[in-house]
Amino acid sequence: MKPSFTAFGLFAALSLLVSCVGLAGSPSTSNDADVIVVGSGLAGYGAVYGALEKGAKVLLLEKNDKLGGTSLISTGTFSAAGTRLQKSKGIVDSVQSHIDDINRIGHSKADPVLLKRFAEEATAVWEWFVDNGLSPNPSGPVIDPVHSPYSVPRTMTPTKNSANEYVRVLAEQAKAKYGERLTALVKAKVTDLVLEKGKVVGVKVSGPEGEKVYRAKAIILATGGYGSNREMVKKYSPKYAEFRTVTAPWSTGEGIEMAAKAGATLVNMDYIVGYFGGMPKAADHYALGFGDLSSGFAERWTGEIWVDADGKRFVNEDGDDEDPRETAIDGIKDGKILIVFDQGIIDKNGGKTPLRDFDARLAQGYAVKKADSVERLASSFGVDPAGLRMTIDTVSAPSAQGQRDAFGKTTGMAFGSGPYYGVLCYGTIFMTQGGIKVDSRLRAVGADGKPVTGLYAAGESMGTSQWGGRGYAGGTGVAPAVIFGLDAGREAAAFAKSGK
């Protein structure tokens, strides 16, 4: 993931950015729009376009001073089966194969109806983007190396690998076709939903001029997840309170909590899939950047061991599949991992350290340390010295070399006499898997199993588990967010028109 161009420049150029103050707000019960969309990322702009396409007047509200949401910092991987790009390269694929792969990677925890809807719609949505100005990377599709592998290459990206490319295309098409029916406001933080007689009929907004109320027949929450709200993680997923995060600072989950307050059910809030592994610079360093990730060990190195606080290994460190490593972190107390190797293992890896800033972190002395004995290294990180010594002796035994161990690893290396190195890292939040429960029409669902009238959700506000289960499948951060945004917009516009 990496930043893309600013949303301000994009949307100002498209004349969609109205002001940071906004409309007057409704003094009575008149509506400001047919549909209000909260959040301007992938799901939000998908919802905007879907609602406009169905004839709705739309008000888009964004709490930041720029439009674009998390698309501004995300890469653009998009998975779909049976695309023209696949066919041009002789790749045979099917919707069912896509579903089967996601169920395997997500441990069959996805909502089957929503997963099927995503997989069935993904191809047409990808082709629509290509036909309307998205330039696909000709090297695709690929099997995404960052996540547990699909059975066939089906992950594509734009030539400019940014999620904001999808927002750009949606914005251009919205302006060209429906611009007169769209108002977009920034610095408009939604603080609550307005309910009347059990129906969601508007939102309360805080902005530079104070609080206002905007009313509409349908409200779509596309406010993202809560990976950067540590208090929410503690509240809903306390087991993961010590996990670090690389989510955007505005991923604070207020939309999810507003929906719950309005009577919506939250689902899978105990799910956090920890990517490996975030290297903090201090004990209280929770918000990390992508440069703080230790994933280079798995991608470029062999021979090191990963241990828990007892000094015990828990996974095949060198396997090709990311999923076992990600799910194994779930069983580690506080998600705290120590990566251990010695100078001999560095030498066997060509003398290269696995981190670009290894020397700088070693000098800093928190996440990376060096010691002349296993015991001193372990003690410096709060790891059991006897446990680590036993683990190192076991993997170093002549009988262990070249053999398949209990975790399926065949690339083990013997440790020598030192010096020894340790890298402290934690399970790290990329997305949040829990969120607002929706039905097949993207309506928020209450405790009674019935829709919360007037309320819809899309994207990470739903929690990624509803379409992906408990795991990370390539291209399923971007594609479902856009697809369910489009669907929510269409459904909300139909409700606004018919009242049912």
C-alpha cells in the first residue's frame, strides 16, 4: 500500500467538492437528499454512483478535509473470476472456484449469500471500470504473493496500483452523467443517526459551524473499520488489545457504533486477523507504518525461528502460504512474537539482513537487539531463557537438519555460537473483520432479524468477515467494498423511491 494523489485535487477538478461548511441543514422534516452516504472511500463512492445511477439525489458526507477515505493509502488489488484479462492469457477460472478459494482461506466463516453475490458480480464490475477509464496492469492477473494463494491467478491491479483509481473512475462518471444530483461535503463529521418511529431518517453532523441535521429517505454507512480505535478494539476484541495497526488514522469505527445505537446487530466483532508482524519503536507505539512490518522475513529469508513468550515455536516460518502464519498469531498471548537468528544464519542468507533498516533499529535498541548468548537475548525481550534455549537446541540438532519438522518446515538451519539477534513484533491489524450485520440487500439488520428501516451499510463498516470469513484473500479488500457500495446505493435509491 502507498499514498496516491490527493482527493482534493481530484474532486475539486471534477467540481464535486462543494464546501467544508455544507448546506443549511433541514429546519423541519423536509429532506436534503434521497440518499445520504457517509464516508467517501471505495464503498462510499460506490454507493454514491449506485444511488445516482438509479435516479436518486445524493448527499455525500466526509469527516476529513479531503474526499477519498482509505482509498488514498490503499493498493488497488481486485479479484474476479472469468475476466477478459484471464481469458486472454488462457487462464480458466469460475465463480465457484473463486468462492471455494475464499472459503478455504477464510475458514468457511463468510456469509454464503454475500460471498456468492460478491463473486458473481465481481467480473462485470471489473470490466465496467476497464471500459470506463481504468487502465489495467497488463502483467496481471497474478496470484497475490502477500496473501494466502488462490488456486489460479485472478488478482488484478490498475497500472497505477492505487485504490484511488477506482474512486477516480467513479467520480468522473458520476460528474459526467449525474453531477447535478450530487452534493459532496468535507469536514462534515457524522456524530449520530436520527431516528423517528423506529426509522433512520437523517444524520447529525458536526462541522466548522457547529451541529446540523441532514435528512434523507435512506442512509448508507460507508465509514470504514475501527482498526485505529484502540478503545473499540479493547471493547469488542479485548484479546487483541496489544496488536498494532497500520490502518488509516481515521479508521475509528464511529459508524459501526452509531448503527448499534440505532438498533443494528454487530457481527463477528471478536474477529481480528493479525498480519505479521509490526515492529514498534516503543512499548506504547501502536500506530505503525508499512515500513514497520517484518514481513521481509517470510518473503526473503529462511532459517530464523519465531517464538512466543515461552520461547516456543508455533508455525512454519518459511511456508509459502501466509494464512497459517496469520491464524497462528491468534493463539499467541498479546500477539507478541520474537524472531530469532544468529550471525551464521545471516551468512547463509547471503549476508543480507531481512529488514531494510535493520542497523538503524538495532542502534535504536527496542525492537531489534543483539546479545552474545541465547539467555541474555531472551531476557532482554521478556522471553523465557530456558524455553528459547531448548527450542534452539532442538532446531540445531543434526537429526533436525533437512527433515520435515512438526510444523512442516524443511528449511531449518542450525544455530552457531552467536552473536544472536532478536526482532520483536506483534500481530498487526490491516482491516477489521467485525461490523454491521446486513442482509442480501445491504440493509442493516436488527436483533429481531428484521431490517433497520432506512439504514444500509457497505465496505469495512460491514466487517470484512461477511464476505471473506476469517482470513485475508487477495483482492478482497477493494473489490467487495466497491461492489457492495454499488449495491447498497442501488438498494437505498430503490427504497427512497418506493418506500419498501
